[in-house]
Amino acid sequence: MQTLSAQAQIIGDNSISALLFDDPQSATKTLSALKNASNIASAGLLTPDGHIFAHYMRESEQESFQVPLLGIGETEAHWFGHSHLLLARAIVSDGKEIGIVYVRANRSAFQSRVERYLLTALAVLALSFLVAMLLSSRLRKSIARPLIELAKTAQEVADQHPYSIRASTTNDYQELANLVDAFNKMLDQIQLRDTDLQRANESLKAARDRLEERVSERTRELVVSNRELEAFSYSVSHDLRGPIDSINGFIYLLDKMYGGSMDDNGKELIAQIRSCGTRMTQLIEDFVNLARVSTSAIHTEKVNLSSIAEQIAEQLRATDLHRQVEFEILPTPVANADPHLIRIVLENLLRNSWKYTSKCPTAHIQFGTIGSIEQPTYYLRDDGAGFDPGQTDRLFKPFQRLHAAGEFPGTGIGLATVQRIVFRHGGEIWAEGAVGEGATFYFTLNRTSNSQAPLRREAP
């Protein structure tokens, strides 16, 4: 096909002058040069509108066909007939098509050439196969057999792990000898590492056994400590509460029986004793609650913190209908937590905000989250009294207060209880604030061990 295309291009290039000067005789002379090409049956030149300009046909040929015109933009095309191959090519001068040259060749010439090529290829293939058979029989003993032995050894090592066996060496070819030596050296290294690995596994097993024994011992100690803590909490709850209740009862009788005969100083002393008794009772109750949340079992489930916060906010509103406090509870992702303990967290935080905004004419308390949905950071923000940032480390310590009892009542146990619950949920809690500018408490739950600590950011 390439030869036929080249012939058509040569005829076309040599016929440009004849087409431009309308010289059919010169074009016919150019076409007659194809008589030396035995495979060419006929050829010709056409004007752009399809009329025959010049024609050549071999004497032994009879031509009865129509040359198809090229499509728009086509430079060359070919068509296969029953006995001939027809190729047409555009003749272009100065970018303008001035005619078409076509060449019609006998397919028998192509078929003869293909047959010769095929016979030659078959002969080469047969010769190559014969040479390959000879070489195969010659090299089987010297190359294939050592490789087969090496493969068997490798398969045995892979299946049964006998790292002490070695492949047999050969002296026929240096490359094969080097390959076998490299394989045996690899087995040496594997055997050495396998021995080291077995020793390491034995050491690891012994260390694991010691660790399990130590964990069991620490677990027993922890169980004993929890029982002692429960017993102590029970003692605080009952043994200490009894005398306090007695003191409160005697103060009540003293006031009832002799209050009318006392002066103002006496009545003030009785009121102070009653206040101290009430505060002592509250301290005992908070202490018992702190111990309870530290030892009680956690039962996690899907919890909607925003719904719980809404319920607590409604309860706080009902305690003082005259206060102007706006609660903004934003939707938060569902958390996996203990519903009872998480309610204690939100109650303490919301009651704190309610308490420390009590001196504000109007107040705003907001609950929501920042960060990703998978690892949210919850926050509770208020615009109340705030706290000194330099005293932040005292916030979550039991019985530590940043405000005087006369200014804001409380025992200093609530935030310590919140921290214990958050820690037991695998989370973290911290706070930011300033005096007179409010406070924001942040906490996380169920934070994975490989997670970074949450960013301390201002809530929106």
C-alpha cells in the first residue's frame, strides 16, 4: 500500500504542470511511465469535478469501473475490489486541489508477495524451532536441571521452613554457581534471623506473662481501693451526716425554745451555726457524689447533649422567672456516653453559668460544638462574672473556689466532679475566661489515643 501511494504521489507531482496548462498529452506521457510497473493495471488523472483528463491502461487489461471522488478534506483514499486495488490521491498546487490521480493495481501481485513473505517466515520459523530444540537438549543438563533443583529447594523451604538445608552447587556455569551461592547465603541470613526471632518471642512471652501478672495484681489492688473508697463514702454519708443532723436539730430546738428570750447577737449566732450546718451537709453530699462518679460503672449509649441541655435550661428558668437569661442551645453531634453521668456534667456547667450570671441584668448562655463531627469539642459560654486566668489551675480541684462564699455560694466540688466524668469518658476539659468578661468551658468525649489535643479556641 505504501508503494502504491508513493507511485501515485510521484505521478501527481509530475502532472501538476500538465494540469495547470491543460496539456493532456504531456500527462498521458507521464502516465505511460507506469508500464514498467507490472502490478499496475491502469492509472489516470481526473479534473476536480471528476472528468478524465488523461488515462493509461495496460494492453492486457479491460477496464470497466468508476473512480470514486475524494471526500471533503481527504488527501488520499483506497478501495479493495474483487481482483484489483484502487488508490486515489489529490493533486495540490499552492494549497488548492487541481486534480486527482488514481492508480489501479492487480491484487494478484500483492497476494504473490504475501505468499513469498509467508513462505520465508515459515522457513525461518522452522529453522529457529530446530535450532531451539538442539539448544534445549544441549542446555537442559547444564542449565535447566540445576535450576529445577534450586526451585525444589526453594519450594521446600517455603512450605516446611527447614532453613538448615542448602541447594547443591554446580560448576558448569559461573552464573548458575553464583545464583546458588547467593541463595544459600540468603538461607544463612534467614536461619540466623529466625533463631533471633525465636529468642525474641520467648523473651516477649516471658515479659507478657510478667506484665499480665502485674496487671492482675494492680487490678486486685484497684478493686480493694475502690471497695475502701466505697466504704469511706458510706461512712462519710452516714456516720458524719448523723452528728450534723443532730447539731441542726438541737439548733432548731434551741431557737424554738429560747429564741424569743435571746437578743439580736444570740439570734445571729444561731443563724450562723445553722448556716454552717447546712453548708457541712452540702459538702458531705457533694463529696459522696464525687466518690460515686469516680467508682460507678459506665454504660455508654447514643446521647443527644443538646436535648439534655435544653431540659436543664428549662428547669433553671423555672427556678427564677424574673431573671433575663437567654439560653442558646445549638444542635450538637450525637455522643457515645453514659446518659446519667453526662447529665451531671451539663447540670454542673449550666448551673455554674446560671449562678455566675446572677448579678447581670441580662445574660446570655450558649452551648454548642467546634471542630469536626467525628471529634467534636463541646463548649459552654456565658457572659457572667468570669475568673482570673492566673487561677485556672485551681478550677477543677476539689474544695478550691475562685470567689468568696458570700459573693457566690458553692462548695467547690462541682467542677472537680465534671472533670472526673470527662476523664472517665476518655476526654479532656479546660476553661478560658477573664474577670467581668464571662467564661467558656470546653470538653471532649471518647477522644482516640492517637488524636492530638484539641485546639483551645474561642467559641463562635
